[in-house]
Amino acid sequence: MLGIDPGLTRCGVGIVDVEANRSAKLVYVGVVRSAHEMPIAERLATIASGIRTIMAEFSPAVVAVERVFAQQNRSTVMGTAQASGVALLMAAERGLPAETHTPTEVKAAITGYGAADKRQVQTMVARILGLDELPKPADAADALAIALCHAWRRNPATAPASGASGLTPAQRAWAEAERVARR
């Protein structure tokens, strides 16, 4: 399971193996970086190259990407959206299934609280993966959280026990909101 926290300067990348009993093992964590002074096309090519290299080395079966979320800073959201598009394209080129998850959805899946702060997410990711230290930088921890969220959402058998559907209350609310929005 490959999780990607898209960004133009720092694109977090995390790979985890999740078992049917919900146990998870860290496979890889890192950040693909591009210099802010580079032209946008070169920055996107750098991100694509980094993701492509990681995919080739670890052969993930599934890709999960943080869904672009509305922010006040338009240039930030544009760069995040572009990096997200690159990540989804890399998955499609390899024929891998890919999905997106909102930051709130990821936080709720990992911590049980959709408004958790970065430190809470890092702490829970470290606990889930049995790490001695918090994963850093935050982009890398977020990528691991995205991968874990996706693993638990796509396979109710590996989701934390929280009701008949295997989803947390926040995940059920999110799924219902998505269902209503599709009408």
C-alpha cells in the first residue's frame, strides 16, 4: 500500500503492509523534494521521477493519495493539485488502483478524531507501525497515515472495529456525504 501526501516542494511517500488482523509494518518512508526555484514543469518531472523510482523498487499493489482540500492560499492548492495529478498518473501508468482521501478522513481513521493535529497523527502512525520514533518530516508521516487509512477503508476486515460496517463513525459520515453528493 503506497500512500502519497502530494506537494511541490515536499511530496511525502510511505509504503506499509497491512495484514488481515490490522497489524501494519513499515516498508518505506521518505520525501520526494523539488527546489522551489525550478520551473513548474521540472518540479513535476522531479516528483514523477521520484514516485516512479519508488514504485519500481517496491511494487505496491495500490496507491492512495491525499485529496486536494480547499485552502486559502491558491498557489498552495494549485501546486498540491498538480502534484496529486502526477501521483495519480504514475499509478495509472502502472495499472494500479488509486483512490484519494481527505485530510479529515485520514485523521479520523488514524486517530479517531478528524481535527487531530500533526503531532497526534505522527504519534498514532508510530504506535500503529511500532516505530521507536515519530516519522519525520510531517509529509512522510502523512503519507503513511494515508496508506493506513486506505488499507482500513478498502478492506473492512482490517479496519478498526467500530460498528457493523467496519468504519469509524467519521468514516461512515464521510461515506454518506459522498453518497449524497453523487446524486
